[in-house]
Amino acid sequence: MFSIEYLAAGIFAIALLHTFLAKQFERLSHRYPRHAGVFHLLGEVEIVFGFWAMVLIAVMALASGPAQAVDYAESRNYTEPLFVFVVMVMAASRPIVLTVQRLLAAMAGATPLPVALSLAWLGLAAVPLMGSLITEPAAMTIAALTLAPLVFTQQMPTRIKYLALGVLFVNISIGGTLTSYAAPPVLMVAATWGWDSAFMLSQFGWKAVIAVLINASIATWFMRRHLVDMPQTTQAQARVPFGVVAVHAALLAAVVVLAHHPVLFLAVFLMFLGYTHAYAQYQSPLILKEALLVGFFLAGLVVLGGLQSWWLQPLVASMSPLVLFFGALGLTAITDNAALTYLGSQIEGMSDAAKYMLMAGAVAGGGLTVIANAPNPAGVALLKQGFSNASISIGGLLLGALLPTAIAALAFLCL
């Protein structure tokens, strides 16, 4: 088994390197048009972990036999990828998006600031904090669709777009910590450690609010001269009856409540698909392709990450609380923060201080890379069109996330 684990660690390292090189493959697709299809496929960040997970299963089949490879693949828990896929599609439906955008526009209009400036700030601050109620994947989807025509445009300088992207990812990661069910890394340990929503709000939530507000304000200040007004909604789009909005909201709420029960929330999703078909005149095309790619990415991470505990868990267990904070902050950049906290929950005898530091580091580092937090691939899928070659540089994201990550880390350490 150890040989398979070593192979899995090597393939995981290659997949991680691939995410950093994805933008280079996009450039190669333009340089060598004859093979553009292959290079474009390899340049899709959402493809990376699913592709290398398939390689891992193939290697396992050759090394240990097809039966063991299939058993391993079927032993993984794919609830989170399925949930993110379903929530992305439902939260991006026209009735939901228009309703949230109207709410944000009303809030922006009530401020003395320019509407575009207020909307940008609300998209980076209020929507991520809403993630504590509607879950982080839903908040990421709504925030990305709100900010895309406003911030992630050709008029916005690239360096500011990467700062805004880093702030969005960090704020989504920490903005879900006001409750015990909305953020994947919290969800992994809440039952084991006995952390309820009241505990999360008192220990993490209020600190996260302060960091979110500071991060959003900094990003908005830098983009203030380059913001463009959002396109006006057409009358045809605007006419979505209250009853249709209410049904969408009820179905989305049902999925959130049933987040741990894939059979049930998939049944609700099928009902949603039927309803959108029946009332197609009030719908925009559903983002099925984008959501499927994100689900594929996360499922690949589940497969690859399942064989990394042999080196991650001893590493986490060997650290003192303060070292654990910075260790979690760094490790989150190369592994999903929910996987990291889950491994921590398996360590017996962890002190309360160590538990706090592990969680704080994991959520503070959730914006450093695409794989650091489960909703990040959704943001990449929805916002990449605003960048050159429709590709987001992983190095650019890392640099853009450094400042908001530092502010989040200071909030959790010093407040």
C-alpha cells in the first residue's frame, strides 16, 4: 500500500504543478494551433485534478489490479462535489441572481457613494458574509456573477483584478465561519469537536467580519477609478414573477438544509430542472457546463487527497498551536482546507488552542490557490473570461491573495 501512497503523492505534486502552469498551456494553444485542442484542455484549471485523478486510478489498476482501483474510487465521499455542482447551478439561475442584484442595488443606492463603487464593495463584503447562511459555494456563485460585469472587465488593470480575486476568495473562505454548517472546513469538524453556530460566531465569526470589511474596503479603494457601471437589466429579464422567485428560493433552501444527504438534494435538483423547463421564459441558460467542470475538479481532489493522509496527518499532529496556525496557513495552499481540518479532527487529544489554530489557519489561507477552498474553482470558472486568454494565472492569484490573507491571519491571531 505504501508504494501506492508514494505514487499518489507524486501524482498529487504533478497535479499541483499543473495548476500553476495552466496559463502556459493556454498560451501554447495560440502558438501551436494544430494542437490547440489538447493545449486548451490542459489549460483548463477545472480539468486538472479530475484528469490526474483518472491517471491515479489507472496507475492503481496497473499496480494493484482493477478491483482495488475501483474499490478505492467508490470508497470516496463525493457529497461535497455534488453539492457544489447543484448549488452553483441553482444559485446562478436568473430569478436568484436578479433578486440578489436588486437587493444589492437598493443597498448601494442608499449610500452617498457612486453606485458602482458601492456595488463592488457589497459584492466583496456583504455577499461573502451571506455565505454563512446560504453556504460558501452559493455565495461565491452570486458574488462572481455580480462582480464579473463590474470589476472583471477589460478596463480594470490586471493587477487590481488579481487583488479583487484574492480578496473575494479570502473573504468567501472566512465569511462562512459565522455558522457551523456553511464553510466546508468547519463542517468537517463541527460534530466531532462540538462546535455549534454560537461557538463559531463568538470565536471566529466577529473576527472574520472585521477582516472581510477591511479587505473589501482596500480592494474597492484600489479599483475606484476603473469601475464601470453594470449593464442595465432589460425589461424582459426584469419580469420574473414573485412566485417563480419564491419557488427557486425554496428549492435552494431545501438543498442547503439537505447538504449532507446527496440522494435527497439531487432529487430536489431534478425538481428544480423540471421547474426551470416548465417556466423557461423566466430563465437564462443554466451554467451546467461550468458547474460540471467544478464538480469534476473537486471530485478529482477527493480522489487524490484520499491518499495524502499518510504524510499530512503526522505533520499536523507534530506541531505546537502557533506553529500549527502557520503550518495550516501554508498547507492550505497545496491541499483543500476541508481535507486539512478533517485530518486534524482524527487526531486524538488535540487541545482547544490547537483546534482553534488549525481552523484559523485553514480558513485564513483559503484564498491562496484554486484548490485551497472548495468554492474557489467555481469563482475561477465564472470569472476567467475577464482575464487575458480567458485564463487565471495561479501565481497572480497567489500574489493577489497575500495581503487579504495577512489581514485575515492577523484578525484571527490578534483579536
